[in-house]
Amino acid sequence: MKKTKILLIGACGQIGSELTGALRTKYGRDQVVAADIRERTKVSGEMHPYVKLDVLNKSALLMLCGEEGFTQIYLLAAMLSANGEKEPAVAWQLNMDGLLNVLDVAVKCGMQKVFWPSSIAVFGPNAPKLLSPQANASTPSTVYGISKAAGEYWCQYYFDKFGLDVRSLRYPGLISYKSPPGGGTTDYAVDIFIKHLAKGITFVF
């Protein structure tokens, strides 16, 4: 079996900024390549090895994976809910085409696993507020939630059709201390913490 080598797309976001280091601790720094749309000169040295990559550029993604021999992809690049409502067509293209590109490239390159986060946004406002079942009717009310619901079906399809091992969780709202607000519905909380800390205000819990 090939040694695990990971491409983490969307490494500069809320999850990626934390997960990159955690994966490097587990697998080794050189075995985890961070990728995002930012220029190499705009990311900190701790993010390297790093490559600038647009997940919508399928040919560039395929070439990179072929050259580097990645065995796993973590796809974190997405337009979040609040920003997605401002530009629904752009959000749909990034969230859907980005996922489909990764799934297709993973099959072509014979990868072992793909990791892709879903969201509680797939449930929508009509879902039970307590003990909501996994298979509850999905009635998302945002383009972000719609794209995540559709993405779950695409992941299942690639598993059934090609045997691609795709792992996913429906994350709730996330609060990050490293990454600034990125346009999610819970980012108001992140914004509050960051702005207060910038003013020297401390929190007691």
C-alpha cells in the first residue's frame, strides 16, 4: 500500500487552518500539501508545503495529483451560507463543480479516500430541533444547504458507481480563533471574539 500523501484544498479557511497542522503531526509535514487560491507569497511559512490551486480548474487538479501521487484529498473549499446568498450562482458553481472535480480526479488517480464536510444546513428550518434523524426529509433554504444536500448524493453515487471511499460529517456552526470570518451564518460570533480581543478585552467562561 502506498504511503499516505494528502492534498488539503481550502487550507486557509476555518477548518483548513487547524486541520493542516493536525494532519502533518500525524503523517509528516511533507506528506500533507496545503492548497488554496491565495498566492504563495500571501500565506505564512508554516503553511508550506503549499500550492496555489483553483479547485474549479480540473486539468490543473488532475495534473497536480498525477505528479504528486496523492492518496487522499480533503476538500474544504466552499462558499459559505451568508456569502452564498449574495451570489447564489457563484456559490453553486464553486461548491458543486469543485466537489465533482475532486471526485472525478480521485477516481482517475485511484485514490484511497476523499474527505468532504457537509453541514447541518442540509436539514433546513422544518427539521426537528431535537434528535433530528439522519434520514430526515432534507429541505434546505439556502444555496449552501442545497449544494451540501446535493453533494451528499454525489458522494454516495461515486461510492456506489466507482467504489470511491468518501467520508463526510454534517458539521454545525464552527468557531475558529485562527481564521477571520469567512461568510458563514455563525461567523458573527467569530467576529465578536476577534474584534474584542483586538481591543484587549478578555473573556471569562
